[in-house]
Amino acid sequence: MSDQTSGADAQEVRPTPDSPHVQVHAQYVKDLSFENPDAPQNLANQISQPNIEVSVDVGARNLTAGQFEVELRITANAANGDTTAFVVEVLYAGVFTLHNTAQEKLKQVCLIECPRLLFPLARRIVADTTSDGGFPPLLLEPIDFASLYLQSADEKEPSKTKTKE
């Protein structure tokens, strides 16, 4: 037998009033761009998988006390040799309130936890957009935003990385 509860017996886990937690107010597409410069020729001649370079950038700005807009920018460039197959760029954002978060942790939460919440929907938008553009869906690998944050802190630059798919 299982000790797990389910259905009506399951209790919702809620943060205590003084525990740190993130409240999501909205998530939205701020900008979306897809370029397919050689259509329809490149769609008819898809012989090999293109070389795909993906870059990720995270930014945050304070809206009001404890409330932030966090932006996740994902850009993917696909090329076959010197020919561009496609370029997709999505700027996906959210409005978050950080409750009971220490001042020294605000930046860390905005650049790690908030993009972690935004990423699954931004990933779906990239996949749907490339599919709608006539290519197989581009399924991005999960991103370790904590590593990006630490890398950024070491380099003293905005949180950026480039990977090859």
C-alpha cells in the first residue's frame, strides 16, 4: 500500500506568510521574429541537418517595490554552410513579485528562478515557430540558469551563453 495522499485528501502546499516565495503575475511574448530567407528552396532541399547556434540572455528590471519584469531572450541561428536556413528570436517576459526576499538575493532570484519559470513556455514558442516555418521543431535543451548566473558573476557581464545544438 502507498502512504501517499491524493484527491480530496491531498493538501496544497502554500508558503507561510513570512517565507520567501515568487508570485507570477503575467507571462507574455514581448517580441517574436522568424526569418526564412531562402524559402521555398531551403525547405525543398533539406538534405542535412543545419548547424544551429543558440544564445540566451536574461535581464530584469524593477517595476515597483518587490516587483520585477524579467526577460528571457532566446536567439537561434541555423545555417547550412554559408546559407542561413532560419533565424528565430523570442523575447519572453514575466512580471514577478518576490515576497520576503533578502535584498542581497533579489538579483539571484530574478536571474535564476524567474527565467527557470519562463523557459518552458519560451522553449515551446521556439519549437512551434520553427515548425510553423517549415522546419522540424527546434527543441532546446534545458538551461541551468544558476550556472549562467555564476558564469556571469565571474565575468562581470550580463548573463549570456552560446551553445551548439
